[in-house]
Amino acid sequence: MNKEEILKRMGKAIVEGNKDETEALANEAIKQRLDLNEVIDKGYVPGIEKVGELWEKGEYFLPELITSAECMKGAMRVLQPELEKAQISAKSKGKVVIGTVEGDIHDIGKNLVASMLAANGFQVIDLGADVKLEKFIEKAEAENADFICLSALLTTTMLGQKKVIEMLKEKNLAGRYKVLVGGAPVNQQWADDIGANGYGENAMVAVRITKKLIGE
Amino acid sequence: MIKTIRPKLEFLSKEFIQKIIEEAHEILEKQGVFVENEEALKLFKEAGMRVDEQAQRVYITQQLAEDSLSSSPSIIRLYDRTGEKEFIVGKDHVHFDPGSTAITILDHKTSVERKAVSEDLVKFCRLTDCLEHFDFQSTGIVSSDVPDLISDSYRLYIGLQFSAKPVVTGTFRVEGFKPMHDMLAAVRGGEKNLAEKPLAIFDACPSPPLKWSNLTTQSLIDCARAGIPSELISMGMTGATSPVTIAGTLVQHVAENLSGLVITQLAKKGAPVIFGGSPSSFDMRKGTTPMGAIETMMIDSAYTQIGKYLNLPTHAYMGLSDSKINDSQAGLETGIGAVMAALSGVNVISGPGMMNFESCQSLEKLVVDNEICSMACRAIEGISQRDEPIAKNLFEGFTQETQFLTMPHTRKWYREEHTFPAIIDRDTYDYWVSLGKKSIADRASEEVERLLKENPPSLLDDDILQELRKIMDSDAKACGISSLPEIKL
């Protein structure tokens, strides 16, 4: 298999959500000592972009979208150790700390956003569900993150999103991180009221907004 | 795999059905039925029935009614314009078609009913043609820009041109049958082919109680001989033109339908006939005939059950509303009716698009109702065991992180298990706001425009079209009409 062939098949495997194939191709790229950043940019990324297009067109729904995103993550898991070994840092669009706020155990929406952000080239640190509010800030500080993403499904727990933003202010960290909020009861009005930098009503919009905030 | 059951709605016990049928037979035998058509009276006499020619009243024995029942086919096969697509009318097959013979159309922009013209009828036919859940079209609108004399044949003339679907239609005058039959035969390539592969159903409405007018009787006879299925549309109004109790109306309904069925079988043994109707619960406060009343739907569902018991194909006017605009009432009456009809296993369900007591059609409602029909069709597919085991294997080694979105099982089944409506609102609030806070009627109106723009009309071959024109022109001429409206696409 030549390079062009590998790159083409990578994109196709992502679009089809074929996890085994995406990972096998990642291993093949390593074996052939290909430029791994090129492999990501010209092989996998066009695939995930195509998936985004199919979603926008209404042909792909959540199962296809997220399966493709998971494939992307799978490929990255194979490539990451090689990139580190070669002391090449994988290109990252930015670092995201994400989680569902304290008191809320719903994490399907958060998982979708995390998956899609990772698939679109962001480095995602997923803190899981029912995350203590201080932990978002501690982790963001420790990891030198760019974004804090706060998910909430309940009208009671969405107040946690507001508290995190207040805590950032108290610690003189306002403006240091872009704060994004999401979840079923959340809307743009709420995001504006609490001073969040963005709100995405679904995972694809979340990716679009995050990209916009980094000037892409 | 465990067999999927078809969910079913039934109102009557077997004992109740038998009693209703028994009383219907007794009425036909002892009280008789009015038949204002000489040819039919002759047929009855030849069959040995007691006929009072002066009164045009005929007494039908239970024996003849039962013989007629056993010679009527339990299944009818209809074919679309190409003759390739087959639709089985019978068993528990369900087919929706738009409600027929509206005289007005609801103008979306002004929310006002106005007289319909040819252009509306063309749009209506084209729209019906591209809406997935209507298996049949209907000659649903009377055009006010052609003289009443030819409005029956003219509707069919337009319908055959702009939709390939089988058509539910009917005559408004005795002379209407010939040109309509000629047009159908022209499309099918001859009368024999048409009889083998019917393209149309003709509705025939008795006048309650228990009277067959000259026109409807002739339609029954002509259709039977041409192999065209007749749909018997009994329409008692409880407490006004039929007994006030639901069971009482059912007795009359069965008697009327049976007498119509006997006429078809006397005209031609084995002629296709559909046990149908459009009865209503008469509103004693307003003097109106609400098609959206729950009692109307109960009568429909119950006579359908009786029709099935008699082993006949069935029809009902359900899935329509009495509302004057596309509001909640329009949706709820149509929705309840369509779902009840589907669960009752009505074979031909006429109603979508209709409002205001069967007098008005709405293109927007037609689009909304298509989605209602989609829901009804999904419901009767029932719940299936798709896999063996059902799901326990999906939980093997499950963790707190387990989700189902990325499971191949999800991708395999979600589009089959779940439906995705086009214009029903399932958006988040903000997204809905960003789209302009539109009501379903507004979205439906946009969908009407989109569908008509994106789907070119399925037109007939030129030579058939010429033949249709010739038939229509000569029918018009015979009625003293010199010109027909120009049809613009």
C-alpha cells in the first residue's frame, strides 16, 4: 500500500466509522515510517470533516457522528506514543478541560462534545461527571488549558456553571480561560447572563464555537 | 425470534357483531331499501326479490345478501399508473389517501378559505404524488373554474396527469362514468387491461337512511361491469339520518353497505367492492357533522371490524379535522383519527388534508398529515424482536462509562426502529428561535414550496396525454362547454 492509498483509506474508514480499519491503518503508517502529522492532517482529518458535512446535510445522525469521532480517537491513541517517542508534539488546536458539574451525573451530552472536540484536533481532558467545581479550575491551571467546558442537564445543577465563572473572578483568573457551557436546560441567554464565552446547543455547534474562539 | 404482533383496536365482541348483522339483515328483508334505478330494480326482480316498483323499494333476503357476500372478493389489487406497483386492499393492509371532494382550499397566507381553481388541484395532485405516506391520490378538490357539469371527469383528468398513484374518485352524474372510464382505460392501454389492473376506486354514497339514488346505483353497476372497485360510503348522522346510538347507526350502516354490495354482485358476480363509509356523530347543539368527534371515529372503527368479520376490504373517512385553520385541533383530530384507523386495520383511509366537515383542503395540512400517517404506520409495525438475544449481550462487561451511541447495534437498528419527521419540531428552544419561531403551519408552507420546486411532476407520455385531452374535450363539448382552463405548471 502506498502513502496516497493509506491516506485515502484513512478518510474512508473514518467516514464509515470502521474502528478496526482506522487503527490498522495507523499501525501501517507507523510501520512505513510516514510523517505522522501529515497522516493526521491529510488522512484522518479530511475524513472527520466529511463526517461533519454529512451531519450538516442531515445524512449522518448522532450514531454515525460519534462513532466516527471515536474512530478518530482510536487512531490518535495508536499514533500518540509514536509521536511522543519521536518527540514530536501532535498539533493541537487547544487544550480543553471538560466535565459535568457537581451534583449532576448525566454525561452523555458532555461525552458527545468531548468526542467531537477530540476528533477535531483539540486536546481533551475529560473529568467525567459530578465534578467538584474547584476541580475544573485546578485542572485547567495544572494543564495550562485554553478552555473550560461545563455541562449540566438539570436546572438545579446549571447554577454550578455560574459558580465556576464567579470562582474564576475571585481568583483573578477571569479571561484566562474561555468558558463554554452546554446541556439541555442551557441556552444562549443563560450563557450571556452568567458571562460564559460560548454555548453550543449540540456537539457540532460546540466544535464550531470552540474553533471560532481560537480564531479558526 | 418471537413473532411481531400487529397492534389492534377492536370495539365489538363477536356476539355484538353478529347481533348487528342480524338486525341489518332483518331490516333489508322486512323493511327493504329504496333503489331509484330501473336497471337495478330489474336485476333485483330477476334475482327473485320482492320489488315495489311504484315506491322503488326492494326487499333483500338474507340468502341473497349472504350469497353476494360470498361472491365478493376479500382482497382487491390496485395498480399505479405504470401498472407495476401493486397495492393490496384487504387483510390488515393500510393505505392513506387525501380526503376527497373539497370545494374550498385554505389559503395559508391569509388563513381564509377560498374557492379552489385548477391550479390548486394541480398543486394538490403533485403534492400528493410526492408525499411518501399517501399510497393513493384522490380527486380531492372541485375546481371552480370549470362548469359543475364536468367537474367529476375534470378532477380525474388532472389527477391522472399529475400523479402516478392509484386514484380514489367518483361520479357526480350518470354520464360522468363513460369519459372517466375512457380516461382510465387510455392510461392503462385498454378496458381489458384496466379490469385486470384497476387504477381507480369509485366512491358511491347511499343517502341515509337506506336509499340508493339513481346516480350512485348506476355508478355501482357501471363499475362492477368494468372491474372498477366501488367503495360504499354510508354516512349516517347519529340522531338525524341514522339512529342516535352508535350501535344503532352501525345496524343501518351494515344494512346500507350490504344492499350496495348486493347491487354490485347482481351487476357482476365477483365485482370488487369495499365496505366503507363516512358516518358522523351529529352535533345536536350546532347541527353539524364533526368528522373529528371521537364517536365518529368509534363508529368508523367498529364498522371496519364488522367489515373484516364479513371478510371484505374496508374503508373509512378518518384522519381529518373540522378545524378551519391549521391549529392544535387540526392536528389532534387528524392524529387521533389516523392512529385509530391504522390500529383498526382500515384498508383505505381517506381524510388527510381535509378540514371543516369535509369541505376544505389545505396543502399545508396535507404535509403535516403525511407525518401523522408516518407515525400511524410506524405504530402498526409493532415492536419486533430484532436480535437473539434481545439485548443482554450488549451489557457484557458494562462499566459506568458505557453508552450506546457508538455501538454497532445502535447504528444497525436506529433508522429502522425510529422515524425522523421532516417538519415536526424537535429542535432546542434556541435553535427554534434562530429559525424564526415558526409554527408547524409555517414550516409546512415552506415544505409545500420546497416539494413542488424540487420534484418535477410525473407526467404522462405525450400520446396518452393527447388521448386524455380528446376524451376531456369531447365530454366538455357534449356538455356545451367550449374551453377548459389552461394549465400552468
